[in-house]
Amino acid sequence: MKALGLIAEYNPMHFGHTYHIRESQALKKPDVTIVVMSGSVVQRGDFAMHDKWVRTHTALHNGVDLVIELPSFYVLQSADYFAQASVDLLDRLHVSDLVFGSETGDLNPLKSLLALHQTSAFKAAVKAASAEGLSYPDAMVKATQNADLKLGLTPNNILGLGYLKALNALDSQINADTIKRTKRTYYAPLKKFQKIQSATAIRTAINSGQSAASYVPDPLSGVIDTAPTVQLADFYREFSYRLKMVDNAAFKQQFGFAEGLENRFLKAHHHATYFDFLEAVKTPRYTYAHINRAMMHFLLHTPAAFDAFDAPPYIRILGMTKTGQAYLNHVKKDLHLPVYTSAKHGQHPLLDFEIKISQLIATKTNQDFAQKELNPPIRV
């Protein structure tokens, strides 16, 4: 069976995502479509606006056959690590093709960037720029001397570059391709009467009390305006309380802190709001996403010992169609990783971590998300 692999967060799924699915399927004509999807948290350092089961259900109704959870530990890392873990899962699942969206819609500039990034001169230039106090993304831009390639360092192109790096590092047989993203840019505001909107614009609309039902596909459209939502800012009180109770020594057992970031956290502990804290910690070295991911790790008590998990140690199924199940049956003897259909207590530390996150989210909602972690996959 020919398997198409996609990597997504669907936070929330919108018509740009359904376009990506349709165009990728038209391009590759697969027998099965597999998505590696972030679960309860997202890579920019926040909780997913809607729970993983709502997002899985929507994906399965819009062309996806198998939804695999990217463990939250890998989601809450930089783009390269996020990409590496996602590609590793697709490679383990024997996917034949990976198609991702990009601003260029052309692999050639990304391949040129990949070749540049593998040179010792580029790596030295990035290291020097980082030593000046620049964040890694800014250091990468500064180190890219070619003006045309520099223009290609846009958010989705950088993520696509991460996928190519991961495929190269794994010596994977997966064939990579890209399609051009549709008109709406990542940070574009909501525009009435236009079908495709950015996920950011949709989240902003929901948070401001606007209806987003017309901007997302079924079945999400029926619940998006009423489904419980959470975000990191909702947990600032809990975060702030813990921060006031610790000292530098506590961060040695905590994943996600390096280069003195813990000192900036401790100095800013008195700020009363999430946004004030974020601005107090922000420097050219630390992007907002970097700080948010560190805040999430601190709030979730992510153990430093998790760093030993350099690649996803299992395949967790969130949902599948009959086609997805048939594919799993077809490849199961060659997966070489345990396949989990739920997050049972004690099964694996990273699965216990998922339950812990759901227990935390449940404190802000009226739903027992921790119980849902124990349920079997969604079937469509």
C-alpha cells in the first residue's frame, strides 16, 4: 500500500488544511493518508485550543485515514526537533511520500538552504551570531548571506527545511514534496467572506467571542464555538505560584532551560500577568515561542531525564478509518516500535506525561480529558 505522510497540528483544522490534504492526495495518489499530529500541546509553546479528540475526529472526516500522536515532549521543542521526531514516526510507519506546505511551493530553494546549512562555514556563522545574543532563527538569517535564500527563511519554509534535514539524517527512503500554501499568511487577520483563514486568525476570533463556524470544515464547524478551550495564559496563576517556590537548584532537574534562562524567570517572578512576565523575560536571544515552551515545561514539571528519549519510543494511534486499520495490519510486523491504542498508566513515561497534561487541562474545563486518554482510538 502506498502511504502519504503529513505533519500537522490542526489548531484548529481549517480549509487551508483540507486544501493541503486534497492537493497532496491528488499529487501522490496514495492508498492511505497518515497524519502525525501534535496532541494536547502545540509547538509554539501553548496548549492546543481544542482537545486532540475533536481534532482527530475532524481530520478523519476530511480525508485522513490514520492519526498518530506526536508525543508532547517532542512537540514542545524547537522546529528542528519537532520535525525530526515527526519524520522519524513517518519513517517507522513506512510512509512512501511526505508532502508539506511552504511559501515557495518549490523544493529547490529549500534544497539549496539545506546544502548551505550543512557547511562548516554556515555552522560557524550561526554559532558566532548566537554568541552575539541572537536567537537561533535570527542567527540563521544573519548567517545566510545569499539574499534570495534569506528571503526563503519564512516560518513554513523553515519547518520544511527541518523535514528535509530529518530525512537526510535518517537516510530515509521517504520522498519529500511540497505544495504552495494558499493566500492567507500565518499572521493575517480574519477576513470576512474569505473561505481560507489562518489558524491564528481563527483562534483570535474565538478568543474574542466571534463565531468561527464558517471558517472550519465539518464536523468541527458544529462544535467550534462551544467546545472548551484552554491556553497557557489560563494557567499563569499556577505557573507563578510554583515559580515563587523554587530557586536555581530546582531547574537542574527541569527540562527546557539553558544559557541562564532560569535566572530571567526567577527575576520576573513578581509580574502579575502572563503578558507582563513574557515581556520581562524576552530578549533578542529568546523568542516568544522559546519562552512559552520553557514556561510549559516548567508548568508541566518536564523531567530533565526525558532528554534521553532522542526519538519517539512508540506509535500511539489517536484515530483511524477502516483503510487506516488495514494499513496498520499490513505493516505491523515491520514497525519495530510498540503500538499503543491508549495511554494506560505506567505503560511509558511519555504516555504518563500525556495523562498528566490532560489532568491539568481538565482543571479548567468541565470534561474529564484524563479519562479520554484511556479510551480506544476514534474510528470512522
